[in-house]
Amino acid sequence: MKSLPSPPAAVPQAVLGALLGQQTRQITLQTALASDNLVVERFTAREAVSTPFVLEVDCLSSSAHIDPAKLASREATLRLMLADGRRRAWHGYVADCTALGGDGGLARYRLRIVPWLDRLNGREDCFVYQDKTALEIIEDLFADYPIAQYKLAVSQPCAKRSICCQYRETDYAFMLRLLAEEGLSFRIEHEQGDAPRDGSAQSRHSVVIFGNDDAPCAFLEHSNALG
């Protein structure tokens, strides 16, 4: 009887690593890890006005031993090549990294990437503010978060409040309440542009607070950006 051919040997890890380079891919991901440790397989993005975005990114890696702690709360930038050759960027922070198993020598991971605003859900507080506008209170709130980047683009000034209380609310819920009371909204803007060839630079994102008045007028603008 003729013997069956033996199964092919496993693809060497070095070869898999070379095949997973990001240089020619339409979707790239920059994290705290080396540039080719995680390669995007697919992603979903959910964005809306006055709602923090959420990116869920499924990645492939030649390593089945990536430590999620090395990614948790660290920056990440996803870039998608558009039809005209430009890249659309999303920047945020890794909230979760989950191992999804693997096959064929490749491991799969799922990253959930969120804006810096997500940090405001982690603190619940009671505080009293006196003789400040809603925007001044929000700025005081943001000052407690070193990674905060924001812009105020509001055409009408807010009235001062003699007393304003935050009572057993998360900082995020308190901010949302102040915005709703003033008829304000927010959107998230991502710094656009291609990454350097060495893949070292992250993008940035800012929370932009704006009013609902669509009349053409000069905006009072203030920004707070990372140095």
C-alpha cells in the first residue's frame, strides 16, 4: 500500500512575522508594542454626537503570549487608507485586550479603544462649585485628568451659577448634565495625517464642546492640548 504524504510542517514563526508586516496594508494600528506585533484583521467603529466613540479591532499576531497589561490604558492609533490615498485616523486608549485563541500559527486578539473621556466614568464624587459657569466647571473637572485634550467652540457665554452641586455622580454623568442644561453638545475630532515612516508617532484626539446655534458667527475658542 502506498503511504500517505506527511502533513506540511508548521510555518516557522519568523516567516509568519515577516508576512504580518503593516507597510503595505490599508489598515494599520499603532500601539505600545512594536509596530508589527499586532496586524488588523477587521474593525468596527461606533461614533455619534455627544457619545464617546468605541473601536473594536480584531488583530492577528505571530505571538500567543502578548501581555494585555502592556496595552491597557495605553495609546493606540488606527489608520484606514481612503480611496484618494489619504488616511483616516482614530486615536484613543486601549480599554480592553482579549485573547480570542488562534489557528495556523496565528493568535487573535480583540482591542477595545475608547476616548480619554472614558476615564471620567471611573470617578464618582460629591462637590460644590460657586460662582462659576457650566463651562468653567467642566474645565475644572477636566483639569483633574492630565491626558485631557479639549476645545470650547461656543458662540454664546453661559451664565454664572451661584451654586452648582455634583452629588454622587460620575464625572462623566455630571459633565453630560451640565451640557444638557446649557443646550450644549460635544463631538470628538481626531488629528489626521499619515504616520511617519518609522511608525513612531501617535495621532491625537480632542473633545470639542459646541452650541446648537447654527447661525454664522465668530466662535469663542479655547483649547487645552498635550505638549
